[in-house]
Amino acid sequence: MIQFNKVNKWYGPYHALVDVTAGVGRGEVVVVCGPSGSGKSTLIRTVNRLEEIEKGTIILDGTDAHKPRLDLNRFRSRIGFVFQSFNLFPHLCVLDNITLAPVKLARRPVGEARKQALALLDRVGLANKATAFPQQLSGGQQQRVAIARALAMEPPVMLFDEPTSALDPEMVGEVLSVMKSLARDGMTMMCVTHEMGFAREVGHRVWFMDNGKILEQATPDEFFKAPSHPRAQAFLSDLRAH
């Protein structure tokens, strides 16, 4: 579904992504972890061109994500992206947040889009919040609305960029449970997260990054029991110490 081939990204002299080559299979859940500043969020943001790359290729479901003259709106409509900070439209109620893209971009009838939005709200456990505004919701509720909004375009792949890091600890579980249900349904997912329990329970593979490189690709069992790279071993040792 997603193929990175020798992807490189610089910010001025800083080499943020270094020859990244890896692939996410259809229906696979890949968890990207590593220390802060390792390039995790930069990598996931290159998939839908929130970040441009200088060298290499990224192929998403057969389309070169960084080719010239790509119809970005059409391309991005096929990628669900869930941000750390929710990014809901504060002046729109929950229902309108979810139906905006299907109506404006996909040209779906309003009635059909609203019916789908209500079904998605039910799925994320917020059927009673359709008329609420974002500021009336908890952080966990806002993030679940953001997931429903991303799903409304029926994307074949979902990207999560640290979706729980802005939440109070008691709200993390409600968001992770929605993500787990998506994984059970076979959604292709790429998740940047510090939630190692999620990685262990739901991930098919773990990518460990540091200094812009993927240093290790392993199953959760392999990664947590016997990581092969010394940097990954030190990272897990630090986690356990805390």
C-alpha cells in the first residue's frame, strides 16, 4: 500500500530523513516509534505531502505521491490523516466537521453524507454529540471525531501522527480502542505513537527510527523481546526504567 524507496529530506543543512526504504502492506498496521526528533512525524507527513522530499520516491497504492502536477486534493482525499492536535473546525458542529469533505470534495448528497456521519459517530461512541461544537468536547472526544472525519472519505489507508500525545492519560484508552477496532477490520494503518502497549497488541510490525533512519523493522514480539539494534535496545531499556 505504501512504499518508501531511498527517501531523503533536509531542513537546510539538517538531514531529517536518510535513505528511508520500507513498505506497508495492504491491511497491515505499522507502528513507528523512536526518540523525539528521530524523524517519525516527518516520515508520516511525507506520505500525503504535508512535507516534501528532496530525493527518493513514495508510492501509495500505485501513485507516486511526489510526482509533478499531482492533483493533491484528489490524492489526499484517499488518505485519512489524524493529527496530534485534532485540527477540527471550531466554528462547525461535529456533524458538519465530518460531512464537509464528502460534500465539498466527493460531491456526495448532503443527506447521504449526514447518514454516513451519524453511523461513523456511532462507531466511535459519540452518537449523542452530533450537534456539539469542538470546544464542548473533551480531548478524547475531539480526537474520536477527528478519526470519524478521516473515515468519512472512505480512505484505503489511515495515518496517525501521535494521536494520543495531547490527551490526558484517562482519555488515551478511548482513542486507542477506536484505532484497535479499525485494525481488526483490516484497515491499512501507519501510526506514529509512544503507546508501546498499542504497538505490542495491535501492530503487525514495528519500525524503530533514530537520526532520520529506520534502524530496525521487526514484529512486536521480536522488537520487545530481543531488539537487534543497540539503539533500540537502549530505547527500550530507558522505557522500562521509567
